[in-house]
Amino acid sequence: MLIMAASCSHEPSATQKYDWQSYSKDPVIEHKVDSLLSIMSLDEKIGQMSQFAGQGAVTGPKIDDHFKGYLKKGEVGSMFNVFGAKGLRKIQEEAIKNSPHHIPILFAADVIHGYKTIFPMPLGEAASWDLGMMYKTARIAAEEASSTGISWTFAPMVDIGRDARWGRNMEGAGEDAYLGSLIAEARVKGFQGITTYKDFTKPNTILACTKHFAAYGATESGREYNTVDISDRTLRETYFPTYHATVKAGVATFMTSFNEIAGVPSTGSKYLYTDVLRKEWGFTGMVVTDYTAINELVAHGFAADLKEAGMKSANAGIDMDMNGEVFVKNLHALVKEGKVSEKTINRAAARILELKFMLGLFQDPFRYMDEAREKATVGKPEFRKVARKAAAASMVLLKNKNNVLPLQKNVAKRVALIGPMIKERRSLNGEWAIRGDRKESVTLYEGLTAKYKGTKVKFTYAKGCDLLNKEGHKGFAAALRAARNADVILFAGGEDFNWSGEAACRTNIQLPAPQVDLLKALKKLHKPIVMVTLNGRPLDLSWEDANLDGIVEAWYPGTEAGNAVADIISGDVNPAAKITMTFPRNVGQVPIYYNRKNTGRPLDEKHWADYKSSYIDSPNSPLYPFGYGLSYTSFQYSNLKLDQKSFTKDGQIKVSVDVKNTGKYDGQEIVQMYIRDIAASVTRPVKELKGFHKIALKKGETKTVHFTINKKTIEFLGLDAKTLVAEPGKFDLWVAKSAGDNSLHTQFSYQ
């Protein structure tokens, strides 16, 4: 009997409305900030606007010499990349001692998908479609980080990703703004752990940071730091919603992006940070740059020198300079010259001081630096249990020919464990391991051998090839010998963790050549082959899909990687995850995404014709569409009903569909609803996700799943690209297993 992964809800665990934006109206905090600003020197205020990076170990951070002088003058507002309660306490003591007004430092870190206990990379975790779980893993990350002195994380990254070449896809939630917005909200609430700004005084809360504003995932050629050139409509329809969702969820801070949009680098964009973020959306928190982004305005050709770069970014609405020393070296002179007003400085410094007051740092600068709590919290066994469940819930079954999986424990089988990822340990945490010890992550070999110990399944092992392509075909012979005597070959491959993440972009998104060559050699043995891939992006798995029997996309699963893989392979957990980013057939298709436009010459792939929007050497369709993923059981959708065929602005349509588990195992299914506005004043995508439910079904069980369609469901940005409109007309509706599933379809109208 299969044991299902923990069921999930559509909404995160904390559903209360946030009272975050009201903090700026709190008379007590407002008075404290105003009083402090009135006695601070200009240089002290500018110092608050400056953040510096440290390099250090858990118990004794080493501070780079280049900003020690600022620390001695009390002109450091924030630091990142320093860790450990004991070490941070020493830095905080020095900061308070040297500050004329005893202002504490705000300590930050890249707590992306775990601090010590590492959870699946965000793109993998998104594949679970489990908002409650994502809230929980972010909450645990905050518990661990806050116990060590960290009170601010540079997460979540909410950039929409449509190009598999881009290395930072691993850090986001995929290609869909609707789902991405829900995930962004869940993660913000998880990190911050508040229902009102007053909760920030609790020692287990940390400030979240929305990044990267804006449209960083739209970078040309899928290349990090590259230019973005898109219409304002695309910016607002596709990329803005996830950022805006975090404002509504109460996020405390925003981070700038490295790219330019329409010729203006984001870090110097008054349109983004003043007009949109603050005036349109009402954001009252603090904006920090990405690493040295102000300095880079010179390389962009947007500023002649660092002084001009500082002027333009400050006037655009940037509050804090991350590790660039531009503000601290130039703002004083710019104020004296009248190029930046002191009012601008006061406003930025006030936003930073407000955060420190809200966190209770003025009352107790060491509230986060509790060595006893750090020892009791970091790496708790119960956290690792959650990591294991989260990792298994994130793994996607892409192929399962002839039910080659699961490998049941009571069936005698000889299994050859082959491939560079079988005993690989260092890559399992992915790029953002932060304080997760790569030596502690559970390998696939360890997880599988522990899972099948004492069963009828027997393993042999041969590496076959290495992960970094240094050994070529040297290990092929040993791998083939091990495979010849096996009933099933379990191959584990993928990307080294340095091949995904920031600045890790690829023009070839296939598995490394030696791995493919080894698989081709193994294929000649005519044995069933199951592949587990561990990687940070959608890959071109076209050959593998055509030739292998089973494929499990495991992503970078984190600390409990091997145990979670074993849970899936054995069937102790029935896979239920579905991809949130399209897998292309080849790199020539990218960028590729499900919610594309139809064009004036759409291709009917069942009846190919010339002079249509198509390729001559590849189908338009992806290898695996958005929302795709298999289970060890099977699900049948039927009886799609609408309680009425049309509705008006004050009405709604209730949708229902029956979902039956027709297979042999209990399982979970992610039921998705898509619509298409057939004709509108602005062309609409061929499909848009508008709802989903993740349901648990015992074998043979049927459940009726319900959705609601109302005016909000069909709204889109009108001709002005700003105003939401709902236009009368006909709409297509699908309730489906994925964006590529058209089997259950009907229509409705809006009058």
C-alpha cells in the first residue's frame, strides 16, 4: 500500500489579513523615528543607507578592511554574509558602541530555501503546488536563521521564468503569474510569520525581501544581467502580478534587479520605484539594491561616474546601497550641491530606522543573538522530517512506461545503481545552500540502500561517469558490467549545482554529453532504465523521453535528498508533483510557455500546414507542458458541469467535475482550471490558469471538485494597459491534468 505525501490546502497556513502597511501611521514608531532623525548628522543618515558584506565563520565573522572604518564611525546600516549568534553579537556591540546614537545594525542573508536545514530549490518546491507546505518551509527557515542573529532574508525571488537557459529559474516559481503570485504570498508570510507589524518584535520573525524588481526573468538570450526590452503591457500583465502580490501580503522590503527596461536600468528607475511601487501600489517599506547595482549604472552607460549613479538611484527611490559604497562616498557631496535633497535622505533613513524599531532592535539589539536558542533550534530533527516530505512532494514523475516504478520491496529484483548522482553529495542542496552542510546531505545511495535493506531488492553500483565531464568514458566498462547482471537499471544524473543559479546560464540544456553517451550504451543492453535527474532548470530530455522507461525529475532536493528519492522510487510516497515551467523539446524552442498568444496564423499540430507559425524541424508543442506530472495511479475526469452557461458582472458560474482514482494505489491529483477569452479588445493567451485544487483520492474513490467563475476570473488589462476590464463575449473553459490536456472542454459567456 502506498503512503501518500501530506495533503495540502489551496491557501497557506496563515490566512489572516496583514496590517503591515499601517506601521507608518503608528504614532509611537513615527515619533521615535522623527526624534532620532532630528539629532542625527547627515553622515549618520547616509550610513544607515549603506550595507556591507562580511566573510566569516559561524562563531567569528571576519570583517573586510574596506568598511571597518565606517563601522568605527557608526555609519553601517546593515551587513550580510556574516553568521552565528556569537559572532554577530560582537559586531553589534562594536556598532552600538561606535554609533553616536547607539543605532543597531540590521543583519541579512540569502536564506532562499532553508538556512541549515535545506529544502527543495524553489522551482522544485513550486511543483508540489502545496502553498501550505511552502509557507511551512519558509517558516522553518526563518526559525533557524533568526536564532543565529539574522533578521532579514533576500527572498522570495518572484521573477517569472520562461527561458530554461536562465540559471536563476531554480530560485523562482516558474512561468505562471497566477500560481506564482500565490506562491510568493505564501513564502512572504512564511518568512515573516506575522499577522500585524507588531508581531515583528517576536524573535523568530525575519523581514522578507521581494526580488528582483522588475522583470529580471525576461532577460534576453536567457543570460544573467542582460537587457530586458518588453512592452509595458507585458510588464504589467506577466511580470508585475507576483511583485504586487507580495506588497498585498505585507512584504517588508524590495530588491532591485540588474537589468534595464526600455533603456533605463532598474536601479535608476523612478518609474519602477516611485511611480509604480510606492504611488500605485502603496508600498511603504524599504528598497535595497542588488549587489553593487548602483555601481553598475556606469557600465550600463546610464551614469558617467559613481557620483552620478548615486544621484540617479537615490532620486529614483532607492533606500539602501548593497556593498557598493556609492551612497556612503557620494551622497554627502550631492546633498551639499543640491542634486539630492536632504528630504530624500531623511525619507530613506526613516524607512530603515522604522524596520529596526519594528524588530525591537533599539529595545534589545541582541534579541536575535541567543546562542542557547541557536543551539536548540538549528537543524532540529523535526525540521529534517519536513525537509524529507517537502522533497518527495516536489519530485515529478515524467515517464513510467509499463509501470516500471515503483520498485516494490517484496519483488525480487537486481538493480544496478549507475550514474554520477548516485553517490554525489555536494550538489544536492543546490546553489543556495547558505549554512546547510553539503557533507550532511543524504546521498541517493545512502537513501536507497537504507530503504531496501533486508528486502528482496539487491543493488550493485558503478559510477560510470563523473558530473563535471573530467573523466570522459573512463568508467563506462564497469557500469556496463554492473548493468548486464541487473533486472533494472536506475541511473541518476543531472547538473553540478554550480551549473544552476546566479550567473549559471547555459546554451545547451541537455544532460552533459558523457551522461547521454552512457545512457545510450546502457540502452543497448535492452534492460528497463529508470532515470532520476537532479538539476536546477527544465532540461531538454527528448532523447531520454523517447528511449528510457522511467524518468523522475528530482531537482535539487536538499538535506534529505536521498531519503526522499528512495521514498518515491519505492512507492512509499506516490508522486503527485506537476511542473510549473515548460520543458522544451530543444533549446531552439525557448522561451516557451503555455500561456502564449495564438498569432494570426496559428498551427494546428494535428494537421500541419505550410505558412503557419511553426518550425520546419520541430513541433511547436513542448516535451512536457506546464502542469504536467504523472502518478503511480491513474485519474479519470468526467461529468464537467456548469450550473449556468452565462453570467453578468454581479453573478457567477459554478463549475464542477468528477475525478476518480482508477488505479491501484491511493494518490493525489492537482486538478487545474484554464480559460480563454476567445475575442477581446486586446488579444488574450490561448490558455490562462485560473484555479486549482490538490485532492487526495483513495483507490476507486471519486470526488467532485468545484471551481467558481466570476467577473474577477475574466478580467484583464484593457487598452490603456492599466485598468482591469471584463468584456462581454464567449470563453473556452478546460478542467485538465495539465495545460496540454484539452480532453474536458466547454464554453460559457459573459454578458
